[in-house]
Amino acid sequence: MSGPPPYLPGNPRTDPSPLDRFLPPFPAGSASAWLAASVPPGGWVLDPFGASPDLALEIGRSGRRILVAANNPIARFVLETLAAGPAEGDFQAALAHLAATRIGEARLEPHLLELYRTPCHACGSLVSADEFLWVRDAPAPFARVYTCPNCGAAGEHPAVPYDAEQAERTAASRLNVARILERVTALDDPDRQYAEEALRHYTPRAVYALGALVNKLDTFQPEERDLVSALLLTAFDQTNTLWPYPAERPRPKQLTVPPRYRERNAFRALEAAVQVWTAGAGEPVPVTRFPELPEEAGICIFEGPIRDLAPRLPGLDLRAVITALPRPNQAFWTLSALWAGWLDGRDAVTPFKSVLRRQRYDWRWHTTALHAALNHLAPHLPAGLPGFALVAESEPGLLIAGLTAGDRAGLDLAGLALREADRQVQVHWRVKPAGDDRSRSFSEPERITAAARRFLADRGEPAPLLPILGAIFRDAAAAAGGEPAPIEPDDGYAQLMDALDDALTYRAGFLRYNAGKELDTGQWWLRTEPGTPPLADRVETATGSFLLEHPGADLPAIDAALCAAFPGLSTPDRDLLLACVDSYGFETGGGWSLRPEDDPVSRKNEHSHNRGLLLQLGERLGFAVDPGPPLTWSDGEGRYLFHITTTTTLGEALLAEQTVPARRVIVLPGSRSNLLLFKRRRDPRLDYLLGEWSFVKFRHLRAIAANTLVTRENIDEQLAADKLTYESPQLNLF
């Protein structure tokens, strides 16, 4: 394995997109940046999992051709719809047409809005609520949210008896339930019970409303039907009971009703869906269905799993594999089966109807599933072919499953880059040579212990389990040798978890801060201090130097530079980077430059000036003064030890004379307060070491020195008068 690859930060996705609470959230631009840097133009890129429509769209819009194995019909529909680039006006016209259809003698729009009517608390008129709020298993909602068009009253208000009566009045009949289930499974289908269980995650009112909408689909011509289907898909997602109250952006993995949840107005969900489908719209991308292959940039979709596509890959000019690694999500796959049936009937559900039966997806199962897919793929790929996997919402189980499965399937780990706080991992793979069936041993306790020690010593500060796991896999992949896998991939997962329990112990030289019952809680550290400057200190120094050398750089440029300077598993988190920029920089013309007072010459002079103030003040108060370092005041009753710094890189202070009784004081610029407090929050070791220290800002020291009323009797009170306080930096990288 060569040197660690830099993390490719990309840009956060801020616009809403269809089903974004279920799909992998990764930065826009990171995948295309890897392609541009690693893969020559031309040929094909393969996505074997099709878990992210955004990924395929990004690659297609970058001028490449991408072949996507899309087994989930809902993810496939989202990709095709977004690739077509329909305009907001097209959706508005489709919604207007849908709203004007009739149910009996009534138009659909007022009929659906009436289902959610509630009396305004201010004027008494009946209005259509935007949503009702429920306690799980309660017979009636406890609150409603609405805006009254008559008097303007708006917001959340307690429910009234009318709301309970209305919910009961509009409950779905057995016929309504049967009709909407019939589109998913036949009455005598053994999977019918699982479809019924999934449907229970909709309120009876939602079942009635969605059934009425689905019944209108076949009245539309194909092109407009696709637009209406897109709007309905968002309504399907918005109106289930998986939306907790008061959380705003849930990411459910299981079909579990929250203790308190939102029941959203089905027609209001349709209206909001227009913006969901168009807010982040880009240029249209040509789409074909395999085996029809586009000659220019675009997307080719294979309707099925990678095991069926893999034998047909030889002969294709394949240049790279790039994918968003899927994670287990029972909620999404089960709902996808429902939604596919509602939109396109039972035939659309048949190829993957088994997802209705699976209620839980554990990491051992996921390891086996990923291995099965990759094991079908790897033998049909040329040796040395590069691969890049984005692992969003990463956690130890997902990382172990993905890396174990890849290794056992014939993919050599070529590099890892990780951003901890964002839970984003970028995996670099290369296809092993034909006939090389060796796999790495990741579960040897001695190797685990050595890799973890090296990583923590290089990092210089505690770390959670996720990057330690990355180091274990990275070091094992770099080691010579290997042996045929003696066990199944899911057993490899279990063995590694057991080995971690044996390897990361106090006896083996590790400490653990804020430990919980699970192995992936808390942060790990070394019992013996390695003497390496902490990662956060090195990032602070590098940020100040970059601002000095590149005045006017914008935040994305700073981020990219710091990611390149600290590659692989050392990638600085965005919050740390922003805290450093906020401490050292000032904004000018859309970019950031070093504060004038942080010019090295200015800070050196300020350091000398404050040192002089402490010497003079100590002598004035009658202490015996030792200029040090460290600068010390002494008398017969005790000592004051001062560490004057212009940064928050405090290794020298923390390790100096810790065994000598003294009142320890760090004197620093006020602009470092936020950064120091931020570091204490992220690093429990630092927080512990600073527990006995006091802090005095430069400006407060000047005030003390100028105050003629300061005495030895009140100096402690004076030193403690200006506490450090934390304020979140008002910055955003993008």
C-alpha cells in the first residue's frame, strides 16, 4: 500500500432531494474528484450497488459513462426521474391535473384536504391542518399544526375533541386496505402478512388518502404519469409514522414508530414534493437501459442485481468501480416493496419481494450479503482495476462488514481516508490478480494491538474505535503474506469483534475514556504518553501557516489544503478546521486571511510584553520571581506557575513540573478561548490534564497589571475574574 490518500471533502448537500433520509448522505463532488485524479477519461465506470442516485448523476454530469446495477425499483425510479431533469412547471402542471381529478362528485384536492380539517383556535373556522402530532398507540392526536387562511393564526396548538372525531370518521375501511395491499401481494400470497405489517406504519387516514391517489395513476398518460408517480412517492414517504416529533431530520433504519410522531397532510405533502424534486435539479443526463449503451457521457441502468450483470461485463471497456456502499436498512427496503407495488403493481415487487420477510439486518448478515455481491463481481474485473467506495454514516460494524467482504471477494485495500465527525469513509480498492485467493488476517490480537498503538502514537490524542479499525485494516493490508480464508466472511466479522475485545485492554497498554457497554463507545488512549504533538495542535499550526501564506483563500480551499496535509485517517474534522480558522483568521472579500495580531512578529512581541508584565506584577506583589521557563512566583506558602502562549498547543505546559504543587495558570490571547474550549470538548485526555489549570487572557492580564488595588490577598480572585466562555463559530465551509 502506498502513502495514505487524502480525504476528498467535496461539498455538503444542502438542498432537499427525494427520499434523502434513506439514501447514503455523502459530499457532492468527492466521487468525481477521485475519478478526475485517478482514472483517465474514456471507457466505463461501474456502480455495482446502485444505492445512491446522486452518485450516478454526479458521474454522468462529469462527462463520464456509468453503468449502474439498480436492483431496487424505487432507487431506480428516483435516478431516472432526476436524470430527466423535469422543470418545476412540469411538476406543477401534473399536480394541478391530479388535483382536478374527481372522487365521486368532488374534486380530489378539496376532498383530501377535508380529511385533515380542524377548527382554528382563534376564529373557529375549519382549516386543513398541515400535520397532526400523536403519541404512539394513542386513540387521538395531542396537537395539530396549521395556518388559518381566514385570520392568519398559525403554529402548533393542542388538539380538540373534533380532531379525535375526525380521525375516527376518516379511518380507512377494510376495502380500502385490501385494495392498496392488492397492488403489492395477492390475498393468498404467504408474504401478504408482511405487507400488512408494513402498512400499519401509516395511519388509517393516510391509507385512505394514499389509496385514493394511487387509484388515479392509471388515468394519466405515460410521461405525465411519471411526474405524478414522483409526487406520490414523496407523499408515500412523508405520510408514514416514521417521522419523530420533535426531531427534524430522522434517518430511520427499522420500521419502528417513534414515541411521538407526525401525521402529515397527504395533499400538503404533494404540494411540497414539487420543491423536493426540483430544488437541487441539475442538467438532464442521458439514460439508457442495458444492454443499450450510450456512446457519450451518460447513465446506463441494469435492472437487477450485480450477480446477473457481472458475467456480461467482459468486453466492456471498464476503467473503474465506484459506489456508495449500502448499509442495512429494513425500513427503506420494506417500504420500497410497498411503494413499488403502489406505483407499478405486483409485477414490480416480485423480483425483490423477499425483503418484506426480513425484519432485521445484523452486521454478520450484511457482511455475507456484501461478500456475495462482490464475489460475483471480482472474477469478471481486470486485475489492478481501481475501485472507490463512499461509506456514509459509517460505524464500526459497517466498516468491518465492507472491508472484510471486499478482502474475501478479491479486492485489495489500497487506502483509507476518514472524517470522523461526519462519519464518512472513503475506501480505495484494487482488484487482485487472477488466481490470488489469499485474504488478510484481520483478527490476530497481537497485530490489532500493534496497529492500534502505532495509530494512537502517531495521532497524539485519544480516538474512537472507527479510525482505530481503519488503522487495523490498513496495517493488515500493507503487511506481506496472507492465507486462504479458513472461515466464512460472517465468521470473520465475529472473530474480529472477539479479537478486539482481547486486544484493546488495559493490560495491553490502553486507556478508555467515557466507556460504555459496547466496544464502539468512548475514546481509546495509551497508558504511556507517546510524546507526539496531538493531531488538533498540528492542525492548528497548519491552519495558521496556511492563512499566512495564502491570504484571501476561501473555506473550501482551506479545507482541501488541510485534508491534503493530513491525509488518510488523520483528516481533520470540519468543526476543528472551522474553530482554527475562526481563532486565527478574519474574513475579507469572501476569503480568509491571518489576523494582523497573529502575524508571527506581532505575537512574539506580545508574548514578550506579557511576560514582562508578569515579572513586574510578581515583584510588585512581593513574590520571589523566577523568569523560568516556566515563569514562577513563589512565597513561603505556595507557588504560581505561569505558561504564556500565543497558541493552544499546550504540550510543554501540561508536561512541565506536573508533580510540583502549584497554582498553574495559562496566559493566552482572548481569540484562542473558543479554540481551547473546543479542544477540551473533543479530547477527554486534554480536558483531564487541564483540570488543575486556570486561564487568563492577555487583555485581562493587562488590566490586572494596571490595577493598583491588586494585592497578594486578592490576586487569586483577580486571576479568576475573566472566565473563558465558548461561542460556536458562525462559519460554514460552504
